[in-house]
Amino acid sequence: MRVPGAEHVIGACLADLTTAGTIASRHTDPADWAGLEAPGTINPSGVKGVQLDGYFPDSSTTNTNHGWNHDSQFVIRLPDKWNGGLVVAGPPGVREQYANDRLIADQALARGFAYAATDKGNTGTQIYQDGRRPGDAVAEWHKRVAQLTVAAKQVAARHYGRKPATTYMAGASAGGYLVRWQLENNPNLFTGGIELHGVLFTPDEPNILTTAPAALRAYPRYLAGEPGAREAMYAAGYPVGSEPLWEFHYRNLWDPLQRIMREEIDPTYDGDREAGTPFCKEGTGAGCDTDYVYADRPARVHKAVERLSLTGRIKRPLISLQGTLDALLPITKSGDVYAKMIDDSQRGDLHRYYRITGGTHADGLYAAQPALLRPMSPCFTSAFDALTSWTTKGTPPPTSRTIPTPPPNTDTINTCAL
């Protein structure tokens, strides 16, 4: 089958398009969603159909899936029993096109939706090498989502003999940012969207470059037992109760997140080096991301962020979710801020925002902290069903609220009531 605009496409008729089948047939990559799912998660299966894998023309080569060494890879899945809808997704972080296969694809396919996902045009820990000016790599994400959406609609129309009646954008983290951006800037492509703990870009604080440096400064002081360090973490937005998560985030997430995104947007900060020095000590000075202060950076840096920034002016229905114990993108510096941006833009009637008590950024952390955390994926699925009812039947979802801790003995791994 042909995918409009694609440089290369391969196709396969599969007995099961969900991960229950694609893991065995090697039409997905489990490493792409590693750490994103709570053990014990039960996903649907048994969806027969066609899978298309391919790539659009691109000059970067970080994505090695299929041995192609070619970016702008995509996957399109077309179930035999189609409900007339399409779900499009972008991956979280710097992952590839299969990263949402458990969180989004399995659920969408089981409901009869066609599904399409992009790698966003660049992957891995050196995305900042893609493009010619600061912000180009992230700006390409916008283009690749729109490109795939247009192409997937045409593929579905040819395959099924009619155009999709509904098209939804879905994603988490960096993918959640793309949901927000598309509903603000390309609303004609989508019926609505659902996002989970989306990354926040704004010209001013808070944004993606202002949260992690504060944690990189305060957490070593907290470990050393210095007075005021815990309060400094709280002031930076890291929530009360999330302390058991701080060590993992310090060792694995805050530092690379800051250095990768800072290099992409503000490459001159560390001179000729690429992405600075890992875990440089507070007080090292110029070029150390621990000491990075976004407010002090030149106007050109703020202009680069402005180019990528969100406004809150969504033009299609959006459901947002974020965990109250998110220790990567603190909720008071991220989801709460974007919800206010939407309200300030007089678009609140198009938005529902659910703060999930005990939720964090990656469901994989639930296994180590089952008494503290609850998985976000079942809440995401419940919210997706609410979105489809909202946009097709006119049934309003529950009002925005903080979802409380469920009663004891609730299966929080697989259920969530909004």
C-alpha cells in the first residue's frame, strides 16, 4: 500500500495488531515503551488487520528501527473491523514510533480505531544535532505529526473506501506537548485530543528549562541534610510526598532532560561542548546546567523558546491528565499552568483537566512504590472514552477535578473512574 509522501513503505497482514501479536511477529519494539508500564497491566488483544511501516524523506539518521538508520519513521495500523476513526500519536521523550503501543495503540485498536504514530523526526539523546538553528529539532516534531496525520487519513480513505469521521491526537510528555500544539495550531486536522503530563514550553517561567536546574541544585543539599534543602525542592514545584522518587529522578532523568533540551534551545551556554557536563556541581559556573538560570539568558534564547511555545488557545476539545506526584514535570509548574492558560484564553469550555492523586510521570515506578503511587494508564483510557463520547455524542465529560485516592482493594493498575 502507498502512503502519500513516504519515501519507503512495507506492509503486512497481521493476525493481531496489538502488542499481544506484534511482539511475537516483531512488528513493534518493546524496548520503546520500557519503564512506562506498571507490572500487571492487562491490555486488549485479537485485532486483525494491516500494518504499514515506513519513513518520510529526512536527512537525519538516529532511528535504527528495521535497520533503516533513517528518521521520520512511522507506523500505521488498519484494523479489519473499523469504527470510522483515527488516532494519531507522537512518542514521549526521545523515544521512537512504537513507544505508545501499550498506552494508546492497543486501546485504540481494540475500540476499532485506525492508528498512526511518528518518531517525531528525530530520536535519541542527541536530537539537538538535527536542524540548523536552536529549536529546529522540536519544530520538526510539529511538522511530522501533521504530515503523518494527513497521510494516514488518505491511507484510511483508500483502504476503507471512506474518510475517517473522527481524528484524535493523543500523547504523553513530549507527545502530550504535541497534542496541545496541534489543537492550538492545526485544529482542522483533529476532532479532539487527549494528553498526559505534557511538556510545557512558554517564553517565560515556568517552562521546560526552569524546573530541572532547581532540582539539580537542591537535591544534593537535601541528601547532605542541609537545612532548607527540602523546602527548596518544594519551592521548585516538586510535590510534598514525592521524596521517595527524587533519587531515581536525580540519577536518571533531571540531568539528561535539562542538558538535552538546553542544548537544543540554548547551545551557546556551554560553549563548544555538546549538552554540557553530566552532574556538574552547583557553583561550577558558566556552562554547568546545574547553575542554569533561564531568566538570565539572552533575548535570543527566549525567542527560540517563544517559537515553540504554547498559548492555551486550543480550538478543539482537549482532555488533560497529570499525576499529583509527577517528579519530572511538577504539576504546579506544568499541568496546572497550562490549564490556567486555557482558562485565561477563554477556552475553558473546550477543556477538561484531571489531576490524578498519586500519579507520577512513568507508570514503571509503581512496582517500587505501590503504597505511594497509582498508574496513570487506566485513567488515560477512561479519559479517551470520555473524549470520544464528548465529541461524537455530545456527552460532556465529568467536570475538571482532582481524582482522589481510590478505596482499598481497588484494581488501580487496570481501572480508573473519572
